[in-house]
Amino acid sequence: MTIRLYLDHPLSAGQPITLDRAQAHYLFNVMRMGQGAQIAVFNGSDGEWAAEISDAGKRGGAVTCLSQTRPQLNPPDLWLLFAPIKKARTDFIVEKATELGAARISPVTTDYTNSERVRVDRLAAHAIEAAEQCGGTYVPTVAEPQKLSQLLRDWDPARRILFCDETQTDAHTVFASLPKGPWAILIGPEGGFSDAERRNLVSLDFVHRASLGPRILRADTAAVAALTLWQATQGDWVGAPAP
Amino acid sequence: MTIRLYLDHPLSAGQPITLDRAQAHYLFNVMRMGQGAQIAVFNGSDGEWAAEISDAGKRGGAVTCLSQTRPQLNPPDLWLLFAPIKKARTDFIVEKATELGAARISPVTTDYTNSERVRVDRLAAHAIEAAEQCGGTYVPTVAEPQKLSQLLRDWDPARRILFCDETQTDAHTVFASLPKGPWAILIGPEGGFSDAERRNLVSLDFVHRASLGPRILRADTAAVAALTLWQATQGDWVGAPAP
């Protein structure tokens, strides 16, 4: 398995890129790599490159890009909106949304959200790690948390919202017949939406509904299931090339 | 939210059922419930029942079933075969497979499986907890770990295996056109299958293949994605009643 590293830097052949302390520690101390060793790098916009460790010092180092090995592959225009839950499950949702090709991950607070502090920098770091792991060349944006009511007031209606609602039936028919265009999947908190939130959602023209089967799914399971069904019926799993 | 408890005991109206120590501790100490309080119980075969705490003592207690509140709902005949991975992710797979309605969960060891010990009793406890949580009335069986080669030698070919293979394309077409009947979904280890295992799988008539999109999914993500697509196209999400 090639080591893949996300670098927040433009990538082009021959230009040395300084590693930050954590990256240098990982490559030189954890993975015991030295000068001349090869890794793969990506920055979210320039595809994947083969790169060589061109400097491996005590306190830092650099890599130099050799050639592009994979073109940039952006995910389809799909956002995930979710109500943050316990820390481990929130981390998990960010990891899975990255693997499953969400373009943007947006924590939303709802009437029944436990108002735990969401650390966006931590979630963004999880997204980077998941992108390194899954072979993607894109890292989703993690947005600042927003109140659901505010988010819906400011919403651009050109992006439809798919609201996973336990009172609806037949996920497959719904997902397979969604209109084309930008979408956001909205996953509620463990306690569900409040009656006021549900009334508001149902009243909005850009909000569609689907259910996810006869059992009650945890929020993290629902997020993975809904992203999967969207990608498989509308997204980049349709006729997709193998990884 | 009603508390739901799995009881390993036949359920019928009026018959007191002794609680084990962990259940009594949970109801009386953690949830601070007392005599006369109501919970929901299920045993995996008699549906869901409303039950009353009929005895709440210092060291134990009992509940008595009042009436059946939900009929028994068994999942479709779908098994999950997976190569155990790190503990937290293995626990997660069992939890998700239960929520997503797998009938049986079977750990398999492969050429590239890290041979960590699988504790079936622990995994079975996770399945019970997930069933209590998701409102299901069924608890999947967790089988003893088996070597993949042996499992395939002894396999009843009437049950087809869907092998999630990164070299194939278009998940949706494959899942939507699977022949009806009993199925097992097979998820490989993080390192993939060995060449010998892959050759063996591909040579078997009862093995079908599907891919899960253009990114490399972790084993736990792949398990959730494949179970979702199967349930949505072949299983009990098709025209399903809401939970």
C-alpha cells in the first residue's frame, strides 16, 4: 500500500514542498522513511502525484513531486447535513461521508440536538485522513455548525434537500426517481426532529422525503445508507470506473 | 422513548420473567425504574410485548408481560460474511448489520485477515443491544469464525454470495437485478482478498460480484453500503412499512 499524504500546497513537477511537523514525524519516525523514498500526494485540486522525499531532517523535511499519477476527481454536487451526535459517531459520519463522496459536510443544530461543541478543525482533520485512506483526490469542506431554522431560511432552493423521514416508505423508488441537480441529504438527531421542524421541512418545496426501511436507524447508519443510495442511483457510482 | 429489553425467555401474558443481574441493574439503578413501571420486551421470536416491572428487589427483579404490541418481524434471508478488523470497527459492523436487518453475521478469516481473536459472545451482546435500540424484534445469530476456504468448500450453493469486488462496476445495476432467493454478502479484509482467494471466488457459480463506487471503502463502510443496497432493492425496505 502506497502512503498517501494530503498537502495544502499547489502541486507541480520538480518543486520541493516543505512538510509540516506532523507530516515529517509520520513519514520519518512512524513509517521510518528516508530521503529518496516515494509516496503519493494530493491537495484536493491537482489530482494525485508521485512524490519523492527530497529532504528528511531532524525537525522537518520536504517532498518533491515527480509526475501526476491520477487526474483530479471531484465528487458529485452532494452535501450532507447532519445533527452532531456523540463524538465518536460524529467522527465516524465525517469519515464515512468523505469515503462515500460528499462534497460538503454541514453540522446543523436542531431542537433536539444535544448542544455538544462541534470542533470543525478536528472534523476537517478527520476528512483529510479519510481522503488519504480512500484513494480520493478531493477533501470535503466541513462547514461551521448552523441552526437548522436559519439554514433553511437562507437556503438556495436550487439545491434540493432529501430529508430522511421515518414516516415515509420505499427508499429505493424515491432515490431512483429524484430529479437531477445539486442535492443535500439531511439526517436528523437521534431523538428525531421536533414537530415544528418537521412541519417547516414538509412545507418547503425544495424538501423531498424518503424512508430508510422498517427499522429505526441510528443517525450514523442513516447517513451512510442515504449517501450510498444517492451515489448508487444519482451520483458517481453510476457506471463508475473501479478505484 | 420506551425502554426495550431483550429477554431470552418465552413471552406470554401474565407470566413473570426473572431478570438477570445486568438487566435488573440497568432498570433499577441506571434508569431508576420501580415496581409498576412499563417497558417493552422481545425475545427474537414472539414479537414485542408491553411488560410491567412486577418485582424490583435489591438483587434482582421480574417483569410480567401485559400484551403483545408488535408482531414478530423477521429480516429477509440475508447473511453477512466479513473478515474481522480492529475491535471498534468489528463492533460497529455487528451493530450496523443488526440495524440493517441481516439474519446472520458470520466472521470469516482470510489470507490477509489480521488474526485477532474474535469474541463471539461480545459480538452477540452487541447484536442484542443494537436490536433493543433499533426497534427490531429479531436478533441476528453471530456465528463462530470460520476460514473462508473451508466455508466455501462446505457452502450450500442454493444461497448465493455477493462478493464486493473493487474491480467490478455499477453497483446499482448489479443489486437491482440479483436473482431472488437467500443471499450472503461477503466483505473482504482491509488488505483485500489474496489472488488465490479471488480466483477461487470467481470460479464458483454461486458467487456474484458488485463494486461499490470509485473510491476505496473501508470494510465497515462497505458492509453498511452493501447491506443498504441489498435491502433497498431485494429486501424488506422494498415497499416497507415505516417503523
